[in-house]
Amino acid sequence: MASPAIQAAQAALASIDLSNYDPEQSRLMDERCILVDEEDHPIGAMDKKTCHLMENINKGLLHRAFSAFVFRPSDGKLLLQQRAAEKITFPNMWTNTCCSHPLDDFEDEKVEANQLGVRIAASRKLEHELGIPRKQTPIDQFQYLTRIHYLAPSDGMWGEHEVDYILFLTADVTVTPNANEIQDHKYVNQAELKAMFEAPGNLFTPWFKLIARDYLFGWWDELHRRRDSNGRVVAKSLAGLVDGSKVVKMV
């Protein structure tokens, strides 16, 4: 029997009118995500709009994504972004540095060996959302940790259902925000992030909360413990810390 994700992919509908949403964000909904089954095997491609409708997610439609965490080498602080009000899914929420998708539209973003496709996508989207030049985010400096399978509604219509690759990068970056993508950004240490989580009124994306709850702070501590001889944190020092060969189910 076909998996729920495959069955949903075959039955997916995309009948929602986007004319009332921001024009640029609506245009981006035409990009094609990589559909996967529950073990992250590619099974096809569909536009973002179709992939993010709860009508399809509730049938099991599942796609590939990444969550990138960029840390400043000198002090190990994490760069956060607050999503723009124009975003169709999860607007106004604080989240990790960049969260998006490798696209079926680009052949190099479909390469699975050494997570090359998601690394390339992460560099591309860090430039698109935060204006970080790609030369500052070399793909060989991203450290892959693991993949999580999670599901999260945004509202009654939209949501996420992803196999999400978690990537760490330590780099000094120049941020020039794309106002259509993010409304704010800041660097935080662990204590400052915990205070943000506890402060009333702050909203956070569900995938960021899941990663923070189960993984982030332990890995962040390890990043500090493995500082190099110059006292700088290095994402690549975490190689081998986690067995990333399996999809961790959080659904």
C-alpha cells in the first residue's frame, strides 16, 4: 500500500485564491517543493501553495525543508529573525536564522549526497531573506546534524508538514534584511533566547520551538565546549555528534 504522503501527493488540490495576499509572497508560492515519503525518499514535486494547504497536509502530503542556524564565531551568539507580516504562513513569528526549502526548480538543490542540495538552498535563502552574500555562507561549512519529521498548523488553512534538515553554520555575516521576508533580527545567547521564550507576547515558529526543546541548547553547549585554539566556535567541530542517518519523527 502507498504511504499516506504518496497518496496525498496523488490527490493534492490547489484551489485557494491568493489574490488577497502579498503579491511577492503569492508569487513565491509557485516555487516547487520536493515531495518525500516518511523516510525522505523523493516522490515528486508540487508548488508551495499545494504543499502548505492543511487540506493536503491532513492527507499526509510531505515535503523537504531545512532550518539553518547561524552562530557568530567570536561569542557563539545565534542570529534570529522575525518573519515579516507579509508572510502567508507563520507571519510575525520569531524563528531561527533561516527556514525554507530546497526546490525542484533547481537541479543542484535535488542532490542528496552529503546533503548538498539543502546546503545550496540554505546559502541561496540566507541571501534572499537576510541579504547575506553567498561568499559568506560557503556550502562546505554548513554542518548537518539531523532530520526531523514534524507537522504544524499555521491557521485553519495553512501549515507545515516537513522533513526538516537541521544545519549549523558559524560565520561572520553581513545582514541586509529583505523587508518582504523579515521585519527584525538579533543575535542572542542561550539565556537571552530562554528569556524570549518566557516573555509574554513573543510568538515563535513551531519547528523552532521543537528544535529548541529537544536539541538546540545541548548542541549549543557542545559548540562552546569545542571552541578552537583561538576561542572561536566552529560548526564543523560538531561533525559526528549526532547520527543523522535516520529521520527523527516528531509527529
